[in-house]
Amino acid sequence: MTRGRSDGPARRASGGTPAARGTSVAIVGAGPCGLAAAIALQQAGLRTIVYDRSCVVSSIASYPTYMTFFSTAEKISIGGLPFVTAGEKPTRREALAYYRMVVQYFGVRLRLYEHVIDIARAGEHYIVRSETARGSAEAAYDAIVIATGYFGTPNMLDVPGETLPHVTHVYREGHESFRREVIVVGGGNSAVDAALDLYRCGAKVTIVHFAEGLDPNVKPWVLPDIRNRLADGSIGARWQSRVTRIDIDSVAIDGPAGPEQLRADRVYLMTGFTPNSTLLRELGVSIDAATGVPWHDRATMETNVERVFIAGVLASGYDANKVFIENGRGHGTLIAQRLLAVRPAAAGSQVAQ
């Protein structure tokens, strides 16, 4: 069993208290908020390692290839490192390059493509057990930060055929569906963006959604385009309908007119994602059944389990629209203050929603 350690001082580290300087922290999740937490902890003089079962900022890597962010570069920058972009809003490609630069600049220690399968308390330490293609490993840490985000666990339809090769929960680009008949399931921003891009790439698109129309949170600057396409029939729609089965070349739905079979060469399930709270539950963290929010102190991000913290979108539970990069990137500073035993003035506002 080896103890988590750092390969040297973090860039611009401030040192912290003598007791805190030897504190080691494992951060699970190398998304923007996980990286921001690592930087804040390093700057406080704590030793960190960031685990991720995939690549750095894998959620952004999973975005559509030609996506442009809605936020400005300043709002998704972390660690105080400027994010310079060619246009007004950063693109996916620019964001990936920026976060790679962040890791390099701050010397963030990473253990990528290493899946954390278990975290267990052992006296005053936490034992992190992980797996890679080369085998398993374990290491001991003084504190844990869970920053796993959403994208690893899509909301499943739980219908036959959902795992067929032509079915996907992640949208990349529409070129693959040129002159093909496709079904887009969902009525939110992801579904609308996918449907419009597929239409522009020459696909024949039909939206299937359980509600009476598009979700109310669809971006207002996109609404005129999608409404026009629906009105003129360029994009088809089946409202108040649910998928009951997916076959190799069709999708069965049940709607107001009864059962129907739709031709489908490709199926895009834009049904969103659910936060994965497995590690938190196994550690004994209380999760609100209705909201999915882990019990935590907003002033410190510490859960009901000592020295176990959350960072990023996990703090919003099932409502992913509450926490973004711009308001989750500061969680690491709160965690550092708690571990340094310097609690913010607002400490004590303990919440579970």
C-alpha cells in the first residue's frame, strides 16, 4: 500500500499551515471543476492526485465536434489562468487545448484512464482502489474530493435494442447521417442542437419526445430556427410519444395515435445524464432521494463524512442546470479553507438540496 504523494511543489503554492502541508488529497474526476479543485488545493500547500477513468475534461471531449460554448472564455477559465480565444465564445477545440495547458502550467498530477472502483475508510486515512489496463492499485489519502460530473451515466430508456451499434447517447456530428433517416429522442437543448445539425448535414430527422412540445429551457436564440424547421416539416416530430423498442432499421413508439413504427438508420438518445453517486453512497454520504443532492455544507463542500468533499455539478443533484463550470470552479477554494481549518464566515449553512 502506498501513500499518495506529489512529485514536487505545485506552481505558486502558498504553503498552508504546518499540519496541512503534509495532507494528501485524492480528487476523483479530471473535469474543469476537478482540475480547479486540484489547483486550489496545491496553492494551499496540500498534495493532490487527480484520478479519471478517461481523458482530461472527458465531458468536453464528448461534446459535439464543432460546438461553441454559451459562456465566455473568462467564465470557464480556472486557476486564474487567462483563456484567450479567437472569437467571442470558445469552441470545444479551444477549450480542450486550454485545459491541457492548465494541467501543464500548474503541474497537476494526473492518473488518467484509471477507474476508481472503491474508496474505504481505514483509521484516519482513505484507501483508494483503482484499476487500469495494467492491473489494480491502491493508495492512502487524508481526504477525498469527488468531482465525477454527469457524462459517464446516461439516462437509459430501458427498452429492447437500446444497446444496438447504431444507437448512441452522445452526439458528435451530423456528417455520419448524411441522407439517412434518424430519430432524435428528447426535447431539450441537446436534442434540439442535434436535430438542427443533422438536418443541416442532410439527414431526414424526426424528434420523439414524451412532452407536448419542446422543453421550456431550450435556448431562446435557437427557438426560432427549430420552430421554423418543425413548422415547414423539414424536421418531423412525434410529441407525447415514447420509444418502446429499437430495431436494426426502425423504432417503435407509442403516442396519441397509438403504436407506430418509424424508419431509423441511426438513433440519437438525447435524454440527458444522471450524476453517479456510487462512491459517495459507499462512503456513507447521505443522498437526498428526491433531489439527488449529496448532504454537504455549502460553505466548505464537506459531506456528512469527515474529510470527504464534493465539487462541481454533483452539488446540483438531478438538476444539472444549477451548477456549471463558472459557479463550480470555486469549490476547491472552499475545500482548501476547510482542510486548512480556516472556515469561511458563512460556515454552518448545512444543506441537502
